[in-house]
Amino acid sequence: MWSFWIYCTNASYYCLMKHLFFILLLVASGAAAQAQTQQPTSAAPATTKQPIELKAGRMQAQAKPAANRPDAPPQFPGGAQGLNTFFQQNLKYPEAASVKQVSGNVVMTFTVEADGHLTNPTVLQPLSPECDTEALRVLGQMPAWKPATRKGQPIATQVRLPIPFGNSENLKVEQGKPKFE
């Protein structure tokens, strides 16, 4: 091997540079491989999965459903129309929001437990402090839902629900199209 080096250095400067480049490439690739196998010492920020937003009429049967995906979504008693009626009867447009002419949706997440009651209400997208407080109050008054089912068994499911605030004609819950008409 040394004779090859001697021959190369005597033969041309180009050959020497080629071998130096090759050696540097080997060292760099070895360092990169070692860096990939070492565990990071600082905690990298974990990416959080966003909950799946279940919308009426948009769930489809899957050939190989995920282990945690329900066969049937949770449902408010009376469906989307019942939820719309519930909001119209119980949702009070806050006076401070009315003065500021605030309108829009407070997006809430909560868990419909296997027995149908709601837990862990959280404001995901706030609108105003007054509207956020009212949305939490109304969620606390909701009756038990029909829980999601997986293979015929009720399961807990996280739901993302927009709660509308504004003039009374805007108070409508989004409805999906029926699958079978």
C-alpha cells in the first residue's frame, strides 16, 4: 500500500489530491454515521398530533380500520338538528361581545367517554374571553351523548366542535350530507 502512495505522490499532484479527498470523505461519512447512531442529549420538541375532527356524514367504512378509530362517531341526542336547537336554547351571547360586535366560532375539544358524558373540555381556538367562558359553560350543561362505538363496544373519543357566536341567524351547526338519501 505504501508503495502505491509513493508511486502516486511521485506520479502526480492530482493523484495525491484525489486520495486526500477520498480519505476526507471517509472520515466525514464515518462522523456522520456516528452522529446518527447517538441519542440526542437535548429533548427535541415533540410534534403533537391534532385530534381527528369528526363531522356528521363524513365517516367511511375502512378495509383495515385503525385500532383506535371508531366504527360509528359519537352523536348528540337528536343529531346535528338537536345540537343546533340546544345551542339556540342555551347559548347566551355575552353582552361584552355584543358591544364589541364579536362573531365567529369558539372551537372546543372534549372527550365523549364510553358512558356518554363529556370530559376534558378545552378551548382550542379562542374568540374572546367572554365567548370562551360561555362556550365552556354551555358544554358543562350538555346532556350525555351517544358514545362512539368500535366493534359494537362504546369507546371514548375526542371531539372537536365549533360553537357559533354572533347574530341568531348565524347560529347553525355544520351538517354533513346524509350517506343514503
